[in-house]
Amino acid sequence: MAVRTGAEYIERLKKTPREVWVRGERVENVAEHPFFRKPVEQIARLYDMQHDPEHAHVLTRPGPDGPVGISFVPPRTGEDLLDRRKAYTLWAEATFGLMGRSPDFLNTTLMALADEPAVFARLGQRYADNVQRYLEYVRDNDLFLTHALITPQTDRSKSASEQRDEFLHMGVVRETGEGLVVRGARMLATLAPMADEMLIYSLPGLREGDEKHAAVFAIPIETPGLRLISREPYDDGSRNSFDHPLSSNFEEADSLVVFDDVLVPWDRVFLHGDVKLANAMYAETGIRQHTGHQTGSRGLVKMRFALGVAMALAQSVKIDGFLHVQQKLGEAIAAVEICDALLVASEADFERSSMGNARPRFEALQTLRMHLATTYPKVVEMLQTLGAGGLLMMPSAEDFDSPIADDVAKYFQGAGGLPAVDRVRLYKLAWDLCGEAFGQRALQYERYYAGDPVRLFAGNYLSYDKSGAQRLVDRALALSGDPVKASPESA
């Protein structure tokens, strides 16, 4: 099977019943439900782009039975890494960088895991073989994956094994001849109701005693006993796209995942029962680098989009002639250019995996991740500042076809003859991005994408190779010599 179309993606959603709950009701048909229909259509558009002659050469590469998504293909050179970034960027621009879990993210994750088979072979060769076979299965069927890495926010002072309920956090209840039986919950499964399968693994941080919680595996969303509880949607399907252009299209439906004694077949188990290996997997495979490359490319698009909205907002009422506004916009431009430079640096100074494939430099991508966590919120705040009170009082779409239409046209116009409908459309876009719940979720997503920013920066210091900086300090200190001999009088 070659890369699938959007229609094929939607058809599979309709044919695979899954247990999805939202607002206290079970969703029977995700593809057509008003809460999910528009995001499903946006994902379908991404799949259709793989068949568009204008984009196919960027998004796909030859595979065993036809073209496959480029994100599944291990890069061999720096040029291959650049080609991957072009593909990431193309899909990200289709969603303005607002869908953080587009299919290429987990495609890339699987590719990274399969590129370090020795990590999984420590438990036995069959686990390394499982990873490779699963990558090929997802690649050849062009499936859409989500994942759930985080334990529920219950008692953060205790490890998974120390919670009041031993399976409050997802863990392995028992092993059977067929596979592992797992129970408990995980979060934050973005786009899970609309995905085909789910990949489960943990971020580093498991402790001794957490062995039953150390599990890496994959299962279809329709697996019996798997339950998805979606957070309250920002768009219930009734929002006008003029008033809410972003939230009415790019809702990602984050979900809590409940495992009610779910059976995971052995051929879908990649690791279990080994805390040290589960903690080491994240650093010893290429997950950090390859996913950082994808999400950094997406984050750059999102930053560039927010910058574009800010510049258009400033121009619409001619505040871009003021020095302090120019300063704010200039700082945002610098932030965007830093994102771009860090991506280029990660590709130019790539390293090799144990299989000889190229992967971008981690330090540059980690710096980019921290940069996005701190600068995207600043750009959003700048949007709020530049829009000021105007963001709070824009009329609705219905006002343009009502008895007060003339007032709206007169009093909501912009500078230089900008028609009211165009200014209102722009301000609605800006508010959706910086003020609405949808926009605040997009901000929170970047701020905590890789975890607590404080820990990220602290970890950057602790893991940093300080030898180069220290050599410079030591050379400078050597210039001072002995305090007595160095004084002019002693000379």
C-alpha cells in the first residue's frame, strides 16, 4: 500500500469503532461528530498533499510497495535532514504550526526507535525485531499515531508505584501467553480520538520500584478496554469560521487514556519491566534529536505565523510607525531568526546513529526547544499588547448583514482605507491566537512541550560541556600570575 489519501484516512476512522467520551457522552462516529469533524478534515488534507504533484516530491520517498512518507525514511546525510525539514515545514504551514501532533511527529519517533535496535535488543532480540516490524507496518499502511507519555497529575510527590492505587498510573498487571495486560491511565494524548494507533513510552524519571510502569508498546485505538476521555472542546462545531478561524479548524482534542485491563500482544511490546532501560531509551535512541527536529520546524512556522499576525495588526491601525512598537516587532523577528539558525546548526553539525544514519545535533535542538518555551509566550503577549482594547470589542459576523451594518463599516475601519470587514477579520484571527481558550492552549502547549522550563534550563547547565569555557577562564587567570611578582613595584 502506498501513501493513503484523505478519503482513505476518513474511511478507516468510520470503520474502526473506538471508545471516545466528550462532555459525558460517547461519540459513535468521530469522523462526522461536530466536535471532531473539522480537525479530521484538516488531517485528511495533509494526507492528500502527499498525492499532489506539487508537493509529493517533498513529502514522499520511494518505498517497498510505492511511495512512503519521508518522515519514515532514515536520513543518511545533512542534505537528507534538510529535505526532512522542508517536508515538516510544508505540513506545518498547512496548519500554521498549530497542530503539534501531525502524523509526521510519531512517524519520526518510530523511525528513531528503529534506528537504534541494540537498545531494545538488551531485553532480547525479539523486542528489537518488534520495533522494526511495527515501523514497517505503520509506514506501509501510512497510519496516524498519537502517544501518551505522562502519568495523571495525582500526587506528584510520589512515584508511580507509591500512589494510593498501584494502577492509578498505567502499569502491567500481569504477563500472559498472549501478551501484557495493562491497567491505569496516561495523558496527554493529543488528537487521540482521530488517530489510528497509540504508542506508549515514558519520559525519563521512573524510579526503582516502578518496574511494572516501565513499558513501551503500541496498540490500535479500537483495542477493547482502551477508553479516551477528551477534554472540553474549544469548538463544539457551531462556531462561525469568520469569528473563530483557527479554533474552528485546528482543535487537537487532548485526551486522558484509560487502560481497563487492555491486552497488548507480544509482537507489539518493545520494552517492559526494566526501569533503567526505560529511562535510558529516550537519550540512547534518536528520539530527542529527530522529534526535536520535527517540532522545531513546526515551532518555527508557528512563531513566523504569530509574527506575521502581529505585523499585520500593527500596520492595520498605523502603530508600526512608533519606535516602541518597532522595537517589539524587531525583537520578535530576532526570535524567529534564532529558531531558523538553530535548525540549520542542528543539521550542519549532525551526528551518526549506530546504524550510520544522520541525526541532527541535540544541543542545538534543545536550545531551540527552550527558546520556543520562553519566546512564543512573549510573542503572544506582544499580540495582546498591540491589539489592546480593539481585540475585546470586535463585532460578530452577523453584524455585517444587519440594520447596524453601516455603523460597523464606518467605525471599525482601519488606517489607509482598510475596510472594516478586513480589519475585523484580522483582529478575530489575532484574538483566536492570543486571547481565546484555543490560543491559550496553543501557548501552554509550547511553554510545557518538553516539560518544566525551569528544569529544562537547569538540566542544560548540568549537562553542558563546560570545558571550552573553562579553558578560556583558566588562560585569563594565568595572565594575573603571582600577586607579589605581578605588582609594578616588585618589577
